[in-house]
Amino acid sequence: MSVVSKFRSYLSAPTHGYVLGLFRIVFGAFMTYLMIDYMQIDLVKNAFILPKIQLAYFDFLKPLPESVMDIMLLAMFFSAFAIMIGWAFRPACFVFGAFLFYFLMLDKGLFNNHLYLFVLLSFMLGFTHADRFFSLRNFLSKEKMANLRVPQWEVFIFQLHFAIVYFYGGLAKLNPDWLLRCEPVKSMIKAYPHDDLFAAWLNLGFQPTLLTYGGLLFDLAIPFLLWWKRTRWWSLVPLLFFHFSNSITFSDIGIFPFIMICSTVLYFDASELPVLKNMVAGKVKNVEVLSTPSWVQHFLVGYVAFQLLFPFRGLFLPNPVNWTMIANRFAWRMKSQSRFVDQFDYTVQDGPTGRATPVEVNTFVNPPQIQVAAHDPKAAADIAKGIAKEAKLYGVADPVVRARIRVRWNGYAPAYMVDTLLDLSRVEFSPFQNLDWVQPVPHEE
């Protein structure tokens, strides 16, 4: 039997779905909490309604009326709760994933790798039978979970998803700055609040080297340590340390470390977990293997190929990924560079008169969008285009918009990100062409 045939047999082999049901509950609970948090911070108004300029991934994407988006957010809350309890499960998964993806695409200021992961996990759960275990559906139907089996792929695809997040995050760190200069770790430690409880520990002399190479080795090794039965339990020690320390150190990753910790249940067989061991002991009569439609199998082959290949698109594009952020998102390049903003100024010059006026950027965009524009030249240009459009409404016939965006990137000397003399509202952007209006990578000057 060929390797491919063995792998196909492995994916179709029946297995207990208990770990899938446990993960569904945890994922749904965290997503419910996330939606409550979004409601409390009034995400719709602050992220999509108040800013005059939207930094969408596609120009045709526009915010819907505030009332409609509030209803969408409420629908996401109920969908997340339905995922958790396992009721109306498939519609809930697809509604939650679709609406969260729309929010994510609508403004780059909202993007985070873990939100992208949540979208993917939601969609993938919708193709599984995770609602047949530890669910309201199971309780009401009085269905015996012990009699049910799922094909192994329903668990494997989640194992693979989390392995990609870890391993590709490690691959992104294989660059000279990370390996030779311990950057961006050094810069992140330097920016860490000095009065924090962990500041003294982080500022020990060996920490940059330890965190740089320890983080790299962890990302590259942990998927294989979790997959291998002999190291599975031992791997939980560095995994817990890694994620708990990240949750303390980084303020922008929210529930992500805890999702990653809980995801480890997917790598264990039900018989290996004390809480489930008794449930799988003994023989069961009338075992039912839940089937998968053939179109789902074909779709998943293409889906997995996309997830494996798409993160590498930056290798074939002309602009440096970490500096321009082109192909940086949706590629699991987490904490692979640091950037601190020293200056973020826009001016509008009236073409005929030559009179230049400073722009109050905060009246156009919110703080997350400013952070995005300090990383992403296209976002910086989109803000310039929005300012030019607004200037025309106020009678400036031929506005010229210039930006002075100076950043400290990966510990190098402060440098301007875009050409400060060009009219940024008229530049053209294509990821497939060299952006001559973007300044060179700082250390290459």
C-alpha cells in the first residue's frame, strides 16, 4: 500500500469524537466572550462608523448602516452561543464565520492573526459532526455518544490548522534580524513598561537570546511534539509556559493564548484523557460511523492546499514582506517585526496657491488605523486619498497630500516609510510591482 493510500485510510478511519465536542464547547465559549467584549467597547461605532476613512482590503467593501451591523454583531453572539451548546450548529458556524470575516475585511485596523484563525475554525467546525458530542442536540435526542464515531479527518484538520499556525510562525522568524540581532525581541523588551511586575525578569541580560531562540524552537517543534504520543504530555510544560508568558507580555493578543492551550485536547485520543477514559472503555454494539459527503472531501483537499501554499506568496512578490507588510497578513507571521511610530503627520497643500495646512489625522481615522498605516504603505496612501477627497469638499481644487511617517523598525535608526515629497494621494499600488514611493528598508540605506 502506497503512502498516499495509507494516509487516506488513516483520514477515513473511525474515531471517537469526544475531543471534537470538547473543543467545540471551548471555542464557542471564547467566541461568546469575544462578542460580549465587542459589544461593551461598541466596536461597530468606534471601528466602522466614526472613522471617516475605512481601510478595507477591497475598495468595494463599505460599512453597512450602524443598525444593521449591530444586528450582525448580535447574531454573531447568538451564533457563538449556539456553537458552544451545540444547537443549530452548522448554520451558527457559517453565520459566525461569515460575519466575522466581513468585519475583518472591512478595516485593516481590526486585523489580527487570531481573528483570521477564528474565522477558519468556525467554518471548519461547520463541516464536522462536533455537535453530536456533549451538545444540546445530543441531550434532547437522547442519542448515545458512545455509539458514534467520526472519520479521523474531522479531528486531523484541526490538528493541522494549529500546526500550521505554530510552524509557519517559526518559519517567518528564519531571517537575519531574528537569528543574528535578536530583533524584534530586543526592541519589544526595551518598550515593555519598566514598572511592570515582569520587567525585571525580561531585562535580564540573557532574555533576548533565550526568548529569540526559545520562541523559534518552540514554534518549529511543538506541532511534532504534540503529534508524537511519547512526547505529547511532556510538551504541555513548554506550551503552557509559552502561552501564559505571552498573555502577560503582549496586550494585543487577547484570548488567543488560551484558545491555543485548549486546542491541545485535539491532539489526544479520548482514551488518553482521564476525563474521557472511562467513556471509551469497553465494547459498544451498533456503532455508527458518521459519513462525509464526497463534495466536502473534495472541497477540503483544495482548502488544505490553499492553507499550505498561500502564506508563501510573499516569496514571489517584489517588495520586502516585513517592511511593506505586503503578504504579511493571512500568513501567520506573528511578532516577526517591531515598529514604533516617532512621527505621523499629513499636510494638504493647495496646488494653485501652494499653501500647506497640517491635517488633524485623528479626525479621519482611529488609533488602530494609525498603527496600520505606520506598517502598511497602502493604508497610508488610502488615508491620503481620503484626506484629498475631504479637502475637495472644502474648496481645495487641486489638493496635494504629503505624509511624514517616521518609524523605528526592528531596532534600526528612525526612518521614513514613504517618500515625504510625493503626493501620496496620487500614488498607485500593486503588490506585483515594486513600490518606488516606499523608502528602502532602513538597514539597506
